[in-house]
Amino acid sequence: MLDALAEYQRLDRYGFTPPGHRQGRGADPRVRDELGGALSHDVLAGPGLDDRLARGHLLGDAEELMADAVGAETAFFSTCGSSLPVKAAMLAVAGGDGGLILGRDSHKSIVAGLVFSGVRPYWVTPRWDADRHFSHPPSPDQVRAAWERHPDAAGALIVSPSPYGTCADIGSIAEICHERGKPLIIDEAWGAHLPFHPRLPTWAMDAGADICVVSVHKMGAGFEQGSVFHVQGDLVDRGRLKLCADLLMTTSPNVLLYAAMDGWRRQMVEHGRELLDAALATTDRARSELARIPDITVMERELLGVEASHDLDRLQVLMDVSATGATGYEVADWLREHRRIDMGHSDHRRVLATLSMADDKDTIDMLVKGVSAWREQSKDPAPHNIRLPAPDELQLESVQRPRDAFFGPCESVPIERAPGRIAAEQVTPYPPGIPVMVPGELINEAVVEYLRTGVRDGMNVPDPVDPTLKTLRVVAS
């Protein structure tokens, strides 16, 4: 794809086709000033980069090269992020009237897939560290118990790594699914780099997953929205998966995204080991220096163990700031305002720096100096009173299918009157994008208080109809 785009420019092709800006010729000069290079390469996939019948097989060849690079049997590119292939996988495995075993720490895109498809969720509760108010991926024993409760489920879907870099025991979970002849889908959006270095957690395909979805833009070097989903084995109908992806895929894919994914694949095949060697060394230094800042805990040991996560992607540098009396929201806001640094995630007690092969001594020095400067001036943090529910209070009872609750009759009620009602919308603190409330779940007082106090103290909840959370959308009584 990247070579074809270079050839398109060399030949000085011109298309009487979309996009209407004609490689920037028709764009506003102010737009060209900022986006000129991108505009000149924004061309139609076909007829354009390839001919009208795709006889150059450009996309197919790029996908085959990607599958070969990571050891998968088949790869498909998505220009709609990982949200699209996750939904396509759900539809292909359990569409119609099926059910899926799902970790309740699933991303909001998975909940959206439930709403679209009508698939019934069989939730597996994450393991919960009550002291740190932190969830870990489901264990193999939990997944096995879920299969015993729901033997007719069409498959299982697990998120690993989590947005915090924590990983499930995919190999054991895959064996449990395969004992029953059922496929395992892994939402590995944060794991595009995993196949390319032995010090990183085991990649899902190597651990036996049947479908694996990765976001190249997250931990790789592609544009935002660039994603790949990989398939292996005979438990998933690949024709049906392709058809399901086509139902959701745009008919106007951006070739810039394709070319960037193709170029990143080549880069990793040629230089991935050495680039990730350097990234891991840089990360080790960052972890060591950040850990010297008073009252900052760089989490690692706390995230691993029998009752915690199976593995950890150490490029995700998670800092617990609770000993300072501040929230992660405050730290992230201060770093953005005073140091022009944006952090990957923040929550009520943590802030996370996502490192990559692009980082080096200079960027780590900037991060360490920024966090140190925040700590030096944070002598008297503002008081906060986020109501943190107990683990059992966070596990809302699912009483309707998400699709039925979302599309059925509903009404908006003041949030204080929502406990005891059935949610008709999802409510997702973002990042990391894991819903606290899913359509079809019975709302309780504890979760309402958590959301109310969290929003008051800086939590971002963008997806409800009323993002201020003065009201919630519930199933009509």
C-alpha cells in the first residue's frame, strides 16, 4: 500500500472521483497550510490507488504480509478502529440469537456490539483489588465456571491487555474454550507490538486465541483508527466474519491509514526487535526515576500474582498518586496546563504514561521533571470525596438484554431517582472506556453516588445523553 501510494504520486495521477479536494487543490489554503502533505496523499482506494476491480490486489497483499509478519493465518485491515472488528467478531461468532461469555471489564465498543447484535452477555466478574480499587482480568477458573453455567454460549471474549497493561492468562482460557469446541476472541487493542519482542506479554495468537483484534494506532505507529484483526484455526467461519465486517466497514476507506499500517508492519519486521529493545530500556529508566518521587508508587508488583494479573506490559507506566492526597485527574490536568504534557489515562487515584518505541531520554526527562514539578507544588491538594463502591456494589445485576433496554421505551429521570431502575444507556468513565453501567442492568445507589461524586471531582463521562449526569436514561416503567 505504501509503495502504491508513492507510485501514485510519481505518476501524477488525477482522478475525477472523490475526495473532492483533489489532493488538496480545492482545499482552503489555511487547511493546506496545516494538512498539505496528508491532503496530497488522500486518494480514493479504487479506482485510484488500485483500479476499479482491485486487480493490483494491493490491500490483499498488504494483509497477507501482515499475517505473515505476526504468524497469524489471516489478517484484515480496519480503518474504523478496533471497535469495528470487535463488533464484527461478536456478530460472526454469536450473531442471531447467541450468547457470549464476556469479561465485565470490557470496553464500551463491546457493549455497543451487544446493542447492535442482540447477543446475550454472560458476564464474568473481574478480580477486584479492594484496597487499590482496581480490577484485574478474569482468571481461567472464572471463565471455566462461566462455561459451566452457560454451556450453550457461542464463544468467549476477553480484553487483554487492559488499558493499564495488565494481561489475562490467555493460553489457559483458550484451552478451556477449545475443550468445548468454542472460539476465544481477544480484544487486544493495546497489544499490537506484542508479537515483536520476547520480553513483552505473549501475543494472543501465540497463546491460542481464534480471533485477535489490535489497534495499530495505540502501541504501533499507525494513524488513529488503524486496526487489524487476525484469525486462525477452524472454529470461526472466516467467510461470515468477512461479511460481518463488510456490514460495518466504511465503503470509503482512507488509504493513508492502510499505508501507515503497511509501513509499520515493514518497520517491525525489519527493526522491531531493536526498536523495542530500546523502548524497554527507556521504560526501565522511566520507572526507576519516577519511583524516586516522594509518594508516587510506580505500580508493578502490585499488579501481578495469583489473585491479580497474569502478566504486565511494562510500557504502560501506571503511577498511584493517592498517597499525595490528590486524584489522578488533578495530576493530569496540572501536567497539561503547566507542562504541556498529556497523559494516557487518569482516574481517581492513578495517572498513566503510555510509552512507545518513539520515546527516548529527552521525552522521559520531560515526563520525570513534569511529575516532579507537580509533586513539589502539591503541598495542599484540594479535598475530594469520591464515593468508592465496594466490589459487590459495582456488580450490577443484568435483568434485560442490552439491545432490548437500549431500543425499548425509555425516559430520563433525575439521577437521584435512578436506583432501582433499569439502565437504558451505558455510562462510561473515559479513559479507559470501561462502562460502569450497561443497558439492561439494575442501577443501585452505590454506583449512582460513585458517578455523581466522580463527575464533581473531575471524572469524564462523555457517553450518556446528559453528560453532566443530572439525569439518567432508564427503561420506562
